[in-house]
Amino acid sequence: MALIFLALAFSADESLSDGEVDAISSSLKAWKPNATDHDVHEIVLEAASVFFESDPDEEIVQSVRSLGEAFNLEQRRQLLEDAMRLAEADGVLLNSEQNVLSILASVWDIKATKDRLIDESTARLEGDPAWSVMHDIALMYLIMAHGTDGSLSDVEIKTMIERLGEWEPGLDEEAIRSILRTSLEYYAQSPNENDIKDSVLAIKNALPRAQRLVVLDDLVTIAKADGTVKVGEKEIIEMLSSAWNVDVRIAF
């Protein structure tokens, strides 16, 4: 079980944080309530040793099969729910995480449970057609408008709607507001640094250099909307300019 949880956590960003280890330990503790925290921690360390010091694929496959044979239907469903909670904890279900969940559901013959969990999840699905580069741009707008001072003014919202509308002239205002609302709901879940990097990279990959420059200009306009450009806002512009390989100076 620990090995599967580790594979799921590692598949997200090819790293394992202390927070992820703690989450895995908490999930294991629920299955072995009489075990001490030390015992559970040792289990995680032993599984990590197998995972990182050898080719873990065969061990993971064997673990999935063994659990499928040892657990009844209700237990397999519960274990998949635990795996789902680990995967969606950061607010995003990456394709790699969805693939792991699909493998578990297939081997354990509980595909319907996996589909239900995906449908009920509030996490954003990577590759979901409902999330487009427009949403990534809107997310950058929100980080600029709210992230530097913790507030979102009417003039900033109005500016964001106007700028988003210029990207898709065929969309009416309600459609633009819908994109902004979806991005705001995601932003409200406090996406972590890796999630933000995903959106930054998505914009870089989707837009040519000239359009990346337009996004930077949008962000400058949003920064100026409340009358002052803060140091944090300038730093965001400089960071994105570097990330998007747009080596220009924009007048503030």
C-alpha cells in the first residue's frame, strides 16, 4: 500500500515532499490504527527504499495485484478513495496521477468507482477541455491583481474582463466572466508553486513570442489599474519575462 501511495505522489512532479510523506503516513495509519507513528514511518521508509533504490515497476505491479487479491470489494474501493485524496490534495489531477488511478481501478475491477471519484472531485483535471490557455492567462491576471496585495478591486476585475475579451473577440461578456470565474475558483484553492509553473509553461508552449509579450502588457495594465505599481508586481513581470524568453523592458 505504501509503495502504491509513493508511486502516486512521485508521479506528479518526480519529487517527494515532507508534506506528501506525512499524507501517506496518515492514510496508512487509518488502515493500521494500532500502529505507532514510528511504525508507520518505518513502513514508509522501507517502501521508499524499494522505490528509489531499484526498478520499482515490477514491485508496484505485484503490490497492486496482491492488494486486489487480499482486499474485498469495499476495501478496494476505500483504498482507491484514499489514493484519490492524495492525488487531488494540491487541487489538480495531473494526467500521470489519473493514469495511476486508472490502472488501480482496472486491476481491482472498480472502474465505476474511479469514474465516480473523478466526477465528484473539485480538483482541476489536467488536459480537461474545460480548461484552456485562456484560463491560464486569467490565472496570471488574478495572481497579478490579488496575489500582491490580497485584494481584488472592481477596476481590476473590469480590466481583466476587457483584456480577456481581446483574446477571444467572438466571446460575449458572460462567456469571458465564466472563464474568469473558473480561474478564480481554482485560484481560491491556493495552487502551489508547481501548479503555477504548469500554467506559465502552458502559456509559453501555446503562444508565440509576440503574444507572450501581449500577456505581459496585459499584466502591466492590470498592475496599473489601481493607480500604483507595487514592487511585487514588477517582480512578477520580470519573472514571467524570463520564463517566457521575452527579454524586453516594459515601462511602468
